[in-house]
Amino acid sequence: MVHTAAMYHDTGKIGIPDAVLFKPGPLNHEEWHTMHQHPIAGAELIQNGNGGMGLNGNLAAVVSAVRHHHEKWNGSGSPDGLSGPDIPLAARIIAIADAFDAMMTDRPYRKALPYEDALEEILRCAGTHFDPEIAVYAAKVCWKQKYKQEIIFPRRIHPGGDMYAVYCL
């Protein structure tokens, strides 16, 4: 189900004007508001047009994950301001994968970040933007996948504040 939701998570961007999607600079307030509507639009598209998607019993979970993939652990996300464990697990996983992918991809307004910097940003945002347990786990898995060794957290990384001591031993 997480894989399916991840594949469809940005479906709502189909309704975002290209001038906003591909703008070569920062978005203004109105453009950000437009962009923040894509999770709602995507959830509605999936909910109303699921006939050929083969979601069967997973429809509600996929719709929920798509709708909430921009929620933040601290409640400052959108569209509903959910926080912590109230955010569906699939949405929490997709949020981290989506952010990592965005950082690792060239954009019209910036180059992709180096791999280590993107992982550091995920860890820096653990406990604020991202579920701290999932963020640390994702960083460990990504590091091991790329470097074939256990992660060595740099001293400047302190995911989730005090949680560093718990998760990074």
C-alpha cells in the first residue's frame, strides 16, 4: 500500500499551472497556496477515479496517505495540520522519501544537494518535519545502501534533539 500511495502522492499536481510547477525562482504566497492544494486534489482524484487503479481494499489508506504526505511531525504542515502519530504512517514514510528525492534532484532554481547533505537535512528535520524514528531509520538504510557500511553520524547532526543519544548509538 505504501508503494502504491507513493506512486500516486503527487497526482494532484496535474491541476497546478505549469508556470507555478516549473517556475525558475521562489514561489510567492499565492503560488505556495496553489501548490499546497495538490495533496487534497490528488486524494480527491484517487477517491473519485479509482476504478482502473486496482486499489481494492486499500483505497482509503492510499487516499489518506496522498492527502497527508505534506503534514509535519510538529503539526505545522498541510492540509489539515495533523501532528505526530495522528499522521498516517504511510504519509510519514512518503514525506521523507519525497523530501529526500526533492533534495537529490536538480530544480530550475537550484542544483541537487550532495547525498550526505540530503541525509543530514532529513536528520536535522527529525522531530520537527519528520517522524524522528522513521527519519533515523531511513538515513541508516540510505547510508548503508550507498556506502555498504553502517552510518557514522557526524557530530553536527543531532536528529530530534535529545533523541540523538537514543537512536544513534
